[in-house]
Amino acid sequence: MKKALQYFFIFAAIQLLVSYMVIGLAAILHFDVQSVWAAIASHVVSSAIAAALFLRLKWCEVSPHYLRTRPWGVFFWSALLALGLIIPSVWLQEMLPPLPNILQEQLTALLRHPLGFVAVGLLAPLVEEIVFRGAILRALLQWFSRAWVAILVSAVFFALIHANPAQMPHSFVGGILLGWMYWRTRSILPGMVYHFVNNAVAYVMANVVADPNAPLGTYFGGSSTQVLQAVLFSLCIALPALFQLGKRL
């Protein structure tokens, strides 16, 4: 448990320190410290430092062993599961009491920038899987005798690092699925595929629709019936994908 906490706070400290450094540098150069460029620079630099540190110190062990098993089916069903859970996840979150969305404007601006895909769509899945599954969950699985406890604790860490209450329920559920994938395979690759698809859809939606944070009913003519139909249709994709992963992982 001590190692898991250490990894979590080191990752959080890297993000905070780099963010303050970027803000300070932007102020010295008379740039807008609230600009999307500052957010992208902070995310890219902190991600690069964290990935290099965790891999260099072997807190996350990387091996081609799992890839040699040719898990292409696992990758396919992981991607399909991510697609199938997007609408049900949004719907479920709308059923919960409203939570503060303190990073809504910053996140939307980041996703709508061309380089936002590099930060959110590519680097986030890579680095967060290295840290939260490859290092933190790996340490927790060694500490707890019951794997499901380790997975739940790692999901809590994963939700907390997003530092935005409105994102935490989705991040917690996603953290459970990603943790389950790692536990079954001892590889971060299936989770990276799931994570990439989830973030890529968020990026596309932010650039296609006028208001990516609008309620689901907005996209279905305000009809609650059509929203439920969309949720059921999505589950017809997600549940078979989950079943197939259970057989293949």
C-alpha cells in the first residue's frame, strides 16, 4: 500500500510542479497563463516526465510477452466495450445528483484544440495506464490478498487524480474495468486500447457537437424514450464485448 500511495503522490506532484512552472514561464514571457497552449504544454511535459520516470525506475514493468500472444481479439473487444459504454455511462451520470464541473471550460478548450488529441487522446491513455495500472495497481495486487479490493482502491486513485467531481463517477467505473483488464492479463495494453477509444470519442464529440456537455436528450429530440433506446442499444454492444473479454483475457 505504501508503494501505491508513493506512486500516486509522485504522479500528482509532477503534474502540479510542471503546471506551476508553465504558468510561471508564461507569466515571465507575458503569455496568457489561462490559454489552451499553457494547458497543452503542461500536460505534455508532465506526461513525458512521468512516463520516463516510472519506466526508468521500473515502477512499471514493460515486456513484449503479452503482445507475442497476438491478443488482437482482446484489443478489438476492448475497443468495442469502450464504444458501447459511452452512452450508458453518460446516462448513468445524469441520473446521479449534479456534481461540480470545475474543469468544464478548460477541458472543452483543450479537446477543441488540434494538439488536444495528442495530450488527451494519445498521452493520457499511455501515461495513466503506466502509472495507475502498471505501477499503482501492480503494487496493490501485491499488498491485498483479494484482487477486487486492489482494483477498487486503484479505481478510487484514478478518479481522484482527475480532480474534477463531474468526471469522477465515470473515471471510477472506467478504473474498475481497466483494473480488471490488467489483473487478468498483467499487461497495460488492453487497457490502453480501451482508454484510447474512450478519450478519442470525447475528442471527436467536443469537435463535432455544439455543446459536448449537453444532456443526452438534446441529441435525441428531447425524447426520454429515445434516450433509453440508445442506452439499450449501446448495452447490446457493451455486454457481448464484456462477455468476450471475460473469455479471452
